[in-house]
Amino acid sequence: MNVYIQSVLLGIVEGLTEFLPVSSTAHLRIAEALMRISLDDEYWKMYTIVIQAGAILALLLLYLSRIVSFLRTFPQGENGDRNWFTHPVSLTLIAFGFTSVPALLFKKWSDHNLGSLNVIALALLIGGVIMWAVDIWHSRRDASVIHVEQMSLGQSIWIGLCQATSAIFPGVSRSMSTIAAGQIAGLDRPSSLEFSFLLSIPTMLAATGYDLFKEIHPGHGNFAAHVVMTTDRWAVLAIGFIVSFIVALGVVEWFLIWVRRRGFTIFAVYRILLGVALLLFGSHYIAV
């Protein structure tokens, strides 16, 4: 298959799955394996991370007015009851800090697991079970937080630490880990989802910037060159980025409406079925 067509298809997969709690990384790696792309290829590992920034750019565009409102009211908040440590902007950055440190410490482990369909399958399966159980438990309780403006510092730290698991184990899903963590901490579904969106912005921009920096400045400091970037490779990367941006624009608002009406159960069931299928039949039908 032509590499440019592959990039278009992968961009579609990324845009469709980035904000759903089903793991865009898992779906990209499965799609790459089906296309007979080696999961150990360093370029495609980098590609998998970088094109996710296209979907994040779409989220930035859709949430621009909300983000501007947060920045305008910093640090007192819209109702004057926030401070430097409890404003949504601060809570997002604090959660990001508690995500990024474990992610950096275990980055080699995570990069290694990007080539393992078994690790991805187990993460999908276990994450689906956890998500389903949490959503059922949450539906029987009254949420203490119905707006991100009501969140506490402790809730932010907890969600950030839980998101770190998605950075360490491909297939866990940033959305799944932050949404489930938010529900456990007392956030309702919409506020869990909104904070998940907010936290994904610095997380994915940092992950993308980190990988691109290694390629643009090979051998700089502690960074080592893994990939030789050519004009064609930059073009393939750009195609995936643009397509993921366009597709994600149409997914975010639909997802918000779905969650408010029906919750996360269907996504948990899908994760479980996909994880089981991948464990049972992946090695027979997918060439890694």
C-alpha cells in the first residue's frame, strides 16, 4: 500500500479515537500492524505520537473560548473562590506535572511496549473492565463536583497520577484513565470528560514536542537520534497530522453529547471485546 494512503488512513483512525476512551495508540498500532508496518520501526513509533497533536489542535480550536475564559479569570476564578493552586489552569498544569514525571521515568519501558500487541491487548481488556466497573459504581452515587471550577488540588494530583499509567502502558488510554480517575474522585461524567480534555492539551503537546525535538536536534544533550528524517517522511507525518485534525473536529462534540446521554459503558464493552479478540486471534491475523 502506498505510504501516503497509509498515512491518510492512520490519520482517520487517530482523529476518530483520540478523545474516545478506547486508546488511539492501541488503534494506531493495530492499524499499522494490519498494514504490515513493523511495530518496532522507530519512525512509525514517533509518527504514532506526533500525529496525535493534530487531534489536540482540533480540541484547542473547539475549546478556545473556554480556555480564554479560564485565563481571563485566573487566579481568582469566575466566582472569586479560587486561588493560585485551585484555579482550573493551575489544576491542569499540576495534574500534567504528576503525569509527566512518571512518563519520563518509564519512557524506555513505554517505547518498548509500543511494539507489543499483547501488552496493548491486556491494557485494553483490563482498562475496559475498570472503566465499566467505575461507571456502574459512579451511576449509583451523587457526584460532589459538577464543574471543573469546583475541583480540589488533591483531585487534580490523583487524576494526573492515574493518567501516567496511559503514558507507561500503551492501550490504557489517556481519556479512560482520566475519566475513570475523575469519577472515582467525585466528578460527574461531563466534568470528568472536560478535565480529561484540558489535561490532554499540555500532555500531548509535550509528548509531540519531545519526539520532534529528538529528530530535529539528534544527539543534543541526552537525546539520541533514532530516525533519519527525509522529505518524504516529513510529508507522511504532515498528512497524518492534518487528517487527524480534520476528523477530530467532527468527533469531539458528538462524544460530549453521547456521554451526557448514555455514559461510557459502550466504550468499556468495546475495549473488552477488542482486547480479548486481539489476545486470541492477533498473532494469527496480524503480522507484527
